[in-house]
Amino acid sequence: MTIKTTWQTKKFTELSLDQLYDVLKLRIDIFVVEQTCFYPDLDSDKDLLDRHSQTLHLLGYQEDQLVAYLRILPRGQSYPDHVSIGRVVTATQARGGGLGHQLMTEAITRCQQHFPNENIKISAQQHLKAYYQQHGFTQVSEMYLEDDIPHIAMIRLSS
């Protein structure tokens, strides 16, 4: 049985306290605990200061539970010449049914709606290269370490 996922796109100031808590908990559960990567997830230059920016938070819910999330940053916030998608995460219990691909498809659609004709750049964990390639991203850098995890830069040209 497939559980329906509902998607919401919100700016920082539109997130309820419960939504903000759920987002931060999901990010910490996966990026800090599961991946045993101890780093400050609250990057104030992107989360806290985005109250006045065009940053978008994409939330995926199944049965009122947040199971997928990412944020879309306008050009100039992460990269000077590119829109960026980051903090891509799916809950452990929701994996294996294609939810990650749905999340990325939704993100690209929203990038095209809110930032038309903009290329998208990501800092992808290297082992997820094929996943991002399925969504039109191409590797544009050698491997580098980000928080001691191998990453690569990838770009998706606007269509």
C-alpha cells in the first residue's frame, strides 16, 4: 500500500513552531545522529537570516508526519550565480518507496516556478551521484570533504 504524500512550500516566517521543530528534528536525526556527523545544523546565515529572503522550505507529509524535507536557496545565498537545493532528507521509516525521487521532482518544479531560468547547484554526498543524475544534475567538481563526508558539486541547467 502506498501512502499519499502531501507537499507544502513555505518561507521561514510561514513555518509554525511545530513545523520548525519537526524540520530541525528530522535534520538532526538523519544528518547528525544517523550519519554520525557532528556539526552545527543551524547555519544561521541560511536558516535564521532567511526571514527576509526568498528561501523556500519544502515539506512532505504522510499521515500528518513530516517524512521528507529540503530547502531551496535563491541565487547568492549559497552560491553567487546559482539557486541551490540543500538539506535534502527523508525519514528512515519512509525510505525505499521512491519518496526521495518525489522530493527532488517537487523541488525542481518549485525552483522552476519561483526562480525561472536559473541553474541549480548542489553539494551532493558523493555516493548519491547517480540519484542526482537521474534528476538532470551533472558533476562539476572533484570530490571534496564537507563535514568529513565526501561530496561533489553538481549543476542542473535550467530547461
